[in-house]
Amino acid sequence: MNDRVATELTPFVRRGVDKRGVVTLTLDRPQSFNALSEGMLAALQAELDAVATDETARVVVIAAEGKAFCAGHDLKEMRAAPSLAYYEDLFAKCARVMLTIQRLPVPVIARVQGIATAAGCQLVAACDLAVAADVARFAVSGVNLGLFCSSPSVALARNLARKPAFEMLVTGEFISAEEARARGLVNRVAAAEALAGAVESLVATIVAKPRAAIALGKALFYRQVESGIEAAYEDAGRTMACNMMEADTLEGVQAFIDKRKPAWPS
């Protein structure tokens, strides 16, 4: 079997699940810098859709094989069949992946080991949390080719303040992992050899909490940031009231009163 055939038979995304319900989705096209080709988008969408219906899932980690986390869309594929209908369909598929991440009932963490550019940077921004290796770099560099990163701007502008986000979009310049952390694109930065441990630290903290509370909280978080302040408070109040009626929450509050650890299901 030659290398090309072997690559074609390899799944675009490798899926792993541990006993805690932590789902790791690894982008596995290192030779193309894990570009968001049609095949990659379809594979990632299918895996995310599976998580959406899996009540045992607790956290999703999106990782990548090779030197790059994700270099954005596959430009060769895009250039091969230029038409407005094709491009609109492609970007709609990409948007669906990003929205699915936000709508999942569990937190999604980007584990960024290398460069993340254009739609790859968008993927990082679309995740709920992100941990980056100190060697990782980020850019929305489409403007360098004459293509403004319009779709990535949606997620980027919801992570960064306006002026830093717009600067990245109009210059196409790279920023370091530490700059990404300072600007709000990633949560934590670790040495490359300590990246897995840094992600695990975040995962362990999340899975120690009740799944229902995390699901309610995530959904409310994204609803309220798109609402006016009065509507946001009304929604938040209703959500907290529902959350208080959960058995795990009542147990957690009682445990605090009793000065003991909550007896949540394992």
C-alpha cells in the first residue's frame, strides 16, 4: 500500500474516549496541516453530532496531529472548482461546525500544539476553552491573499476586544501563544512537553462538576452574551431557578451547609 492510499484510508478525525466520558477528537491530516477540507469538515461534523446525542460525554478535546493545529480551509480544493454556489456551501458547512461546538451540552477545549491560521484560528475561537503550547502561533491571514477572513471574524470578535481583533484581521500578522492568552483567544499556555498535562488539569476540574449544571450554564452563557442586559438577567434567573431544582445541585448546597463533600454520582 503506498503512502497516498494509506492516507486516503485513514480517518480525517481520530476519536478516543476515556472512562470519564472525555472525548478526544484528533485532526489527522498532518501532511496538509490539518486543513479544513470538505472531508475534514464532514468528519468533524459527524463526530460532534455523535457527541451531541451521547449523554455519557463530559468534555470534548479537539487536538491535532503534526506541526500545525489547523491551517484553515484547503486552498487547493477551493481553487479547483470556483463558483459562488460552491463557496457559499463550503462556508455554510464550516459555520455549522462552529455553531455545533457552541451548542454542545459539554465544554469543548482546543488543544493547540502548533500554528492555527484563518479558519483554523476560527476553530480555536469557536471552542469554549483553549490551551496552547508556548510554540503555537495564531493568525487570520486570509487578507494576505486578498481574502478577508469574514467567517473567522465572527468567532474572533466574540473572543477578543474589537481593536485587537480587527488588527489581526486587517494585518494578517501572527501573534504568539502568550499574546493570544493576553488578548483572550486562549485560556492557558504551557511548554510544549507540558501541554497534555495542562489540558488534563482543566478537564479534571470540569468533570468533577455535575454534568447538568455545566450543560445549563454553557447554554445560558452563550444566550445571554447575545442579549440585552435586561433579557440576559431574566434568562439567567430562570436558568438558575431550574438549576437549583436539580438533585445534584440540592445535594451540593446541602453538602456545603453540612461542611462535607457532595455525594454526586461517579
